[in-house]
Amino acid sequence: MDEEDELPRLPNRTFLTKFLFRIFLIAQLLSLLTGSIHAQPVTTNSVSKLGDELSRHFSKLFADATKWNDIIRVYEKVADPEVFNPRKDLQTLTRQIEKYLSDRAKMAWDAKVSLESKDLGNFSSLELNDPQSKYFVRYINAKTGHDGTFLYTDGHFGTTTFVNETRILNLQPNVNFYRIPTSSDASAVHIPTPVYNRNAALLQRIQWSDIDQLYRRNREKIKDLSFQKFCSDAGFMRYFPAAPWIYDNAQTQLDMFDCRNTEWFIDAATMSKNVVIMLDMSGSMLGQRFEIAKQAIEAILETLSDNDFFNIMPFSRTAQMLDNCSEEGLLQATMRNKKLLRAKLSNITSEGKADYERALAEAFTTLLNLPDPVIWRTKEEHAKQLELGNDDQDLKYIILEDHVLVMTNRHDKAIKNGNRQTKTQMGCNDVIMLITDGAPGFFKDIFEVYNPNKRVRFFSFLIGEEAIDFDEVKWMACTNRGYMVHVSSMADVQEKIQHYVKVMSRPISRQSHSIHRENAVWGSVSKERMSNQYVISVGYPVILEEQFMGVSAVSVPMIELMQIVHPSMIGPKSYFYMLDNNGYAMFHPQLRQIDEITKETKPTYNNMDFIHVEVQRPLSELKNLVNINCDKHDKTKMNVLYSVNKMRRVYLQTNSYIAECIEGTHFTVGAAINEGEDVRLKQKGQIDYSRVEQSWFQDNNWRIHPEWRYCLLNDSDTSLSAEAAISTYASQMRASGKLPQLCLPRKILVDRLLLDIQATTSFAALWDQEWQNNKKNGVHLAFFATPSGLIRYFNETLEEAFYDESEQTSGNYTDRSYKHYVLELNRRSVDDEYFKRAVRMKDKIVFDVNFQTNLWQLGDTKTAYGKYENLSMLAVGYKALYHDKALIGVVGMEFLYDKIPEWLKKHGCNPQNDQTRCFLLDEHGYIFYSSQKDISYDSTLKDYEYSEINPRHVRKAVIGKFFGHLNRIAEWTMEMLVKKGFYKQVIFVDNQAMCDSEQPIIAAASTISLPFKHLQKLLWLMIQRIFWIIQQYAFFLIGSFASTKIPSTTAYTTTFKVPTGGRLPCQKESNYYIADTDHSKMVSTSLLEGDSAERPCKQNAAQCAIRVYASWVEKTNLLLIVISQNNESSCYDETNCPLSNPPILPFSFVKTGTIQNPSETNTHPEMVSANADRVCQSPLPTRRKNVLQCFKEEYVQFSIPLLLYSLKAFR
């Protein structure tokens, strides 16, 4: 071929070359757009590079949106880091608490003095109940809110007449009572349901107890004074200011409250007690009488507090204590121990005739903790021993009516010594209570031997309407400084048991001159009926002419004490706590009083030992358990697990513990100081209040903690927000040049707030600088929270999103409108979960998904996962900022979650490519991002919302799920991450857990009878419930129901009944996996040696081969995971590659003992398995302070008047 022939072909070749080049470019472009990495296989270097690029992207996004570097520079100009002495500061705060509590005690003392200066009226029932009489008694009924009342003719059995009200409470929300409705017009009076409210003696006491004028003056002196109250021995409680009564059950208006069963009343009325309850289990005590006896025991136990000690001794032919754990013979009367012994009552049976001599001797021996057991002989055996000359001179022989009692000289000497033989001080008074239907004799010899000085009080409760043997049990009680009552029916129980409380109050009544203001009686934490708040109460017994009338008291909300020891005063991971005399946590950041399932208060809310609250890990892992002792100033260090976000996350931290005694109380306040946290922020120079600018408070882009008191207010300032209030006080500061009087109690907090509000004034302008660019990145909110409770925020709406519910929405959401991250979801700064996480991930940006809300789109929009949805999820990022080592605050942003998969899609993580899957895991192994193609924002949010409504629900959505339980590939990967040191495995022990009661499963031959059995069970429960209501409240129906045969039941009073939800306290544990970035930094990105492949599927290993890579996203809390499978693999087919069963990586709460501790196999003797024998788990607390004061009186011999033998005196 010649040249001319070839020339025309050149253009065709050029065209072909250009065409092929364009195809190549298009292919490369498509590859870039789709994120396909087939052309570029996943390698160690590519994953590390992607992690670095992601770190730079997140860091720039966060810096542009939050301006965190500029915020630090602003604070460097106005504040300096200050090294402080935690011990010295704690001592200063302790003095403040002492003054605060002393002021409240004085209010209770003043009320006591006022009541004791009044005369008790003496009017007839007719005068007190005749509306035309000038002595007619009206009072504001706490349950009705007015002074109208029903009058009865012929006692409680005649016709009723309603007397119209003359006063109706005008209830208004009160800022000083945390906005619950109150009225200072009058005090309100609560009367227990079983108590007849028009009884003459009761009405006279109600009239006498009216000291509303004093109550008002007290509240004028102390603006934030809580409820002032008086509990009468007659059963009523007067409280001021008046507030609506909170029922046990609002729907049925069930009211089981009786102030005489509260700890603050019991301790002030009777001091602490050592009690042995003798229960006659002879044959005649079975059936109905046994049920009455069990209810009587429950009523007695309800009058015992944690400062009392007790045991129960059923006896017939033999006598044995229900509990044999304590070396002292008695258990502390904690709620757990009372329930434990009450449950054991259901398992005891009769053994025939009751041997009173043996039983009484055993009761005295246990109560007095006498040394050496006694020996019992029959008279025949004793005579034979004497004949043989075998009598021992070192033993003492006492001839009784039925037996011969043989005791050692040491035993005898201990009796004559008259003091309880114990190393630990227990109760002030010793008491024996006998529950019987009649005793066969007086047993004078036993009492003469064991109670010659009548130091032990003896009470008799004669059970049953047909009981007639009064003389014997009456003699036992009356000659031993006790009391005897006849409990004829179950309706009698509650009121008859109260008689012993009146007798036990006699030493206090007779020594009223010894009671001074410094003898205040402090109760432990309780949940107050009027406010539903956790409070302590300080009280004094009120004595009128040597007669105990009741207890005058004042409530102290725990939230007020928590604000005195404010978190802004110490490091961000450090915290304060407070303990009572039993070592129980009164407040502590890890104390969880509410059951997340039922939303009810846990029965253990006020009796959790400090160690069990603080140490939420196996005690076997700790070399030294901390011993909190406010009398010693030794520091003790301990590694603990700190949980946040409803125990979804835990963090390891090392604390040093210090404590101080609160003078005038038996309380202890302490601090857990995190390692290295002795630096805080302090304003440069002295604060000049005259230079406080009103402009700092003008913008509406700030909020302060809604539950903290910065300055006190008037009750009427209901409409004044916290922000408006502090702005008003700021004007006063500028005008006067000093801190207003009502701000002085919170000076430290107010000063820090002024520093923060001044420093953050310019932040809105700072955030606005690059806001348009931020909006392009999906950022619509920036915020900054400080330890003073201040939050500044700046937000702009995104044009492509709707913030209210879209008309085209689908799905069932509780609240479809957008919830502002600051204004609605996180108003409490340091108390919010994001703040706690940020300070525990120092120097890192913490990323998380905001599952609590979303933004709407106009119509269906294609997400980065390729799905069409009309909503978008939101993500947040936040970081703790420091000036040197002093915390400034936490800065954060909220942005569109879709921007994350969108960016990663462009960098090799394509949801459509199943050969390569990318994940971002947070510091606890939860999935923050996944490149799986089946991700739906709508389904994810619905799954989260359902789990919030149903806490037992196990979340199924990928985002937010624990990575190790996603599928078999993720499980193997997580296992490797733990082995390689990316995550550390720990065991978290929840000592405050609640468990569902386990119902026994009974196999049946036929299931056709099941519906009938269920119906039978339902009817039986209804019958029991109806009878329970009758016996609790229809006390006037004794004649109708006293002889009715009563079916046996597990418990009668609310305290001892299994809760409606069937939830009981227990101990649980779970594995957690905590990021260890420092340990894993030197580990290779590939989790396999030599970048080899692994076949993790156990069922069909040949069908799956993977390579796995991991790289920390520097400066964040995220770990990048890339899993690559070859084209022939089907690793995500769960039929061929299922999860392990049981899971290799356990990650859920189970009862203690189920999980094997990876580092320790031994268990600590204090921590007993929840499903093991718990008989001797906790007879005494870890540490206990002695009670402050005991009132005792010497026995004076006297003859018993014949009047005391009158049956009417005891019925």
C-alpha cells in the first residue's frame, strides 16, 4: 500500500483515540462519583489515609462551626486557671451546710416552743362537732382543699350531714417550691384514712396545733424555707404552706400515708430501739389469728427505721430467730432486712404447745446479746444429777415452773451488769414484743432472772376476738414498763400498734427539760408527699405537761444541699456526695432513684450503701475499698466506673476521696476528686459589681440551669423566668455596686455566671462570621455550655428543611416538630449527658446521633443511602475546652446527619458496594455510621422512639446498635478489636438494679384448662384485693367482718406487698467495651497478620473471606472500620453466617454471677450472686455512726393499780 492510500486513515485513528480517551475519563468520573474502589483495592495505607482525611474534614467542620479556638482566646483574656485545695474548700462548704441546716432546725425548734406554750382545749364531742357551737372545729382538709366537712350522727354509723366550706385554698405555682401549687393562706391537715376525722380528741389536737402565724413569719425570714409540719401522735399531720395532697393512686384516690410511720416522727418520738418480736406459733394461732399476727408484725416493722435493730422469733416447742446472720443477734431495720424476715414468716409452721420459758429466755439472751448458751433440763434430770453429785459450782441452777435453767456465771454476770453486751452501739432502748392469743402462765421467775431492773420494756399484743386470757399477758407487759392491747380483728391493727409508740415516747416526755435546740433529730432521705421531692426532715418532740403530743419538723429538699456543694467549684469529672449515719448515699451523681421500666421510685432509693453506689464494678477487682471517715483526713484512691446516659455508657476514672462531718447532725459530706483535677477557672482581679452591663443579658440567645437557684425569689414571682430574674438582679448589682442580699447564699455560683455571661456576650457575632458556609455543610446550631449553668447558642434555619411537622409526613411519632437541642432537650449544662461525655473524652470531638428529633424535607428527597425519605436525622459534635487544665465549658454543633454518608460516599464508602463496608464506631463500640445500603432514617428514629417507650425493647436499627451484635462479621471484628487493644473490656455491676419477679413455670398435661386457671387466679386476686381494702379502711365494720375466715396472703401493708409491676431490687452486671486510643495507636491498621484474609463464619466458612482494617479518626471519638470481602463471598447472609449463640461478646445486663470476669475469677464476699442464697448478705451496713443522743430513765418500783386489770383499759 502506498503513502497516499494511508493518509486518509489518520483522522479516523485520531478520532478513535479521542473516543477511547473520553470513555476512560467517563469511567474514571463514574468511579469517582459512585465511590467504587474496585479499581483501588482496600489496603492498610488506604484506610489510614481515609482516617486522616476524615479527621481533617471533621476538625475543619467543627472549628468553622464552633470557633472553639477563638472561645479559648476570649477566656484567656478575662480569666486565669487557679489551683485550689479540695480539702480546704470542702471544709468551707461544710460550714455553709451546717448554717443552712441549723437555720432550718431553728424553725422547727421555734414551732416546738410555740406549741408547748399553748393550752390544749377540753371540750365535749358535741361542742366540737356542732356547727352552731363557738367551739366547732374547722380545718383545711389536705385532700379536699377546703374546710367543709361531713358530720356523723350516732358515731360513724348514723346519717351524714355536709357542712359547707368557708375557706377554699387559692393555690398558685410557687417558685420557691419548684413551681408546685401552694397557698400561704393557711396550713393544711392530712388525716390517715383509717382515723375518724371528727373524733373529739383528734379535733382538740388539730385546733391546738394551729400556729400558722409563726409559720408565715418563718417563711418571711427564710425565703426558700420548705414545708413546716407537725405530726401528732393522734395521726394527723399539719403542714405549711398548704399544697395539694398526692395520693398513692390518683385514679382511685388510695391514700396509705400515716405520718406516724415516717422516720422523722419515729426517731424523734422513741429514739432508736432494739426489738425482738416473739410470735406464738402454737396450734391455736393458726388460720385467721396467724393472718392478724402477720399484719401486726408488718405494722410493727413499719414503725422501725434504719436506726433501729430487730429480729423475729417464732416459737412453739422450740424457739429460733428468723435471722442468725448478725454477730450481734439483731439486724438493722433496713427495708431490705425487714422484707427479708417478713418473707420468711410465710414458711413457718406450728409445732404444737408453746414453751414460753425457753422462748422468753431466748428472747432476752438475743436482745441483750448474752454470752454462753443456756442449758435446759427437766426437773427429773436435774434431781438425778444432784443425786449423782454432778452439780457444777461454776454453773447457776434456776428452778422454774416447767424446767431447770442452767447458765454460766459469765451469763449471769452479764444479766446483772444491765448493759447490752456488744461492741457496736445499737439502739437506745431494749424492747420485747409478744404476739399471742393467750399465755398459759405469768412466768415471773424468767422475768425476775432476766429483767430484774425492768430495763427491758415488754409489750403484749393479744390476738383474736375470742381471746379471753388477758391477765397473764397483761401482767407481763405492765410489770415490765410496757403496754398490752387486744387486737380483735385486722381492722384493729394499725391503731392498736401505735400504743407502743406512745409508751416508748415516755422517757422523752419525762426528760423534756433535757431536750435543747442542739438535740435536733435528723431523718434520712424520704420522698415527700406534698412535693414529690427527696427531702430530709429535722424535728423535735413536742411535750405538753409531760405528755408526748407529736413532732414538730421542717423539710429540707436534697436539691438545695446539692446546690451548696456546686459542681462548678471542682473539676468536671469530680463530684460531691452526702451520706447519712448508716453510710447510705443521700445524694450522689450515680444514685438512680427511679426505675426506668415502671418510672416509679425504687424501694432502695434511700438505703444504698455508698460503696455499692460508687463502685460499680466487681469488688474483687479492687485492691483497697475506700472507707469514708469524716473524722480522718487520709486520702484514699480508687478506680471506679462512672456511668452516663442511663447506663448506656461507662467510663473508667481514678478518684481520691475526702469527707467532712456536718456538726449537729449525723451526716457526712464528701468529694470524689478525679486525678489531676485541682484546677478551676477564676476571673482576673476582683469582681466589680458596679461594672455589670445590662447589655450582657439583652439577647435572647442564652439560658441558665432551670433547676438551680442563683438568687432567691418571692413566692409570687411565678411568671418570672430564671433568665429574667438574674437580669433583674444584675440591674441591682450595677446600681448598688454589691451583690444583692438574696444572691449571697449562692455567691460563688453567681460570680462564675457573671464571668461566663460577660465572656460569651460576643459569641453570636463570632459564630455568625462563616455561617453561610456552615449552612452548606448542614450545620444549623452552635452552642456553648459552662459549669455555671449558662448556655449560649446560635442557630439559623436550613432552607431545604422544615422545623415543624410536614404535611407529607408518615409514621407514628410522639412529637413530630423539631426539638431544639438546647432549648428543649438539653437545658441543664453540666447535668446533661453530652457535657459528661465531653469532659471524659478530653481533647477529642465527640460525635453522636441525636435520636430525639429530626428535620423534615419538602417531599421525598434522596438520601446519601439512595432512599427517598421526607426527613433527615441530625448529628451532634461537641468538645470540652480548657484554659491550661481549667475547664472553660463544652462547645458543640448540630448538623444534618446525611452530610456524613454523603462525604464518605465520595471517599470510597459506597452503600451500593457490598464488597466493602465502612463503619464509624464511637468510644463504646456503638455504630455512628454504616455504609450498609438498607439504612433508613425513618426506621431508625422509629426504632429509637419505640425503645424509649418500651425500655425492654432491643434496638434493631443499625445506627446506634452495638457493633459486636450486628452480625457475625461485626462480632468477629469486635472480638479482634478487643484483642488488639482498640477497646478494653470491663464489667459494670449495677447494685441498684430492679428485676422482674420470676414466676414458676408449671407443666400441665392439657392446655385446655389454662383459660379457666387464669380466670380462677383473676377472681382470687379480686377477692383478696376487695378484702384488703375492707380491712385497711373499713375500721368501723369490725362487727361484720371480725369473724370472717381470712385467706392467707403474702403481705397486707403496701410496704411489704410485691409492687404492681412485680419488680424487685436485685443486682445485675454487664460487659462494656471502652475505647483505649493510647494503647492501640501503635497497632497495625490491619487486624490480621500480614494483611491476610479470615473466614469467620462457623457454619459455612468457605463462603466468606474478609480482610478487616481499623484506624482511629484522630481528634475525635470515632474508630474507622473497613471490611472487605471478595466477589465470591456472601459474608452477610445470616442463614449461612449467623451470630454466635450465646454471644461471644456479652453485652446486656444479666443477674450477677452469670458473666465470667475476664481478669478475676474470685468473688468478693460482700457481693453475693443475685441467684445465690442471700440469707446473710447485709445484716449491717458497711459503716455506721452512733446516734447522737439517748434518753433513758431508771425504773422506779411501783404497785400496779387494779384499774390496769380492767379489760376496757386495753381494748
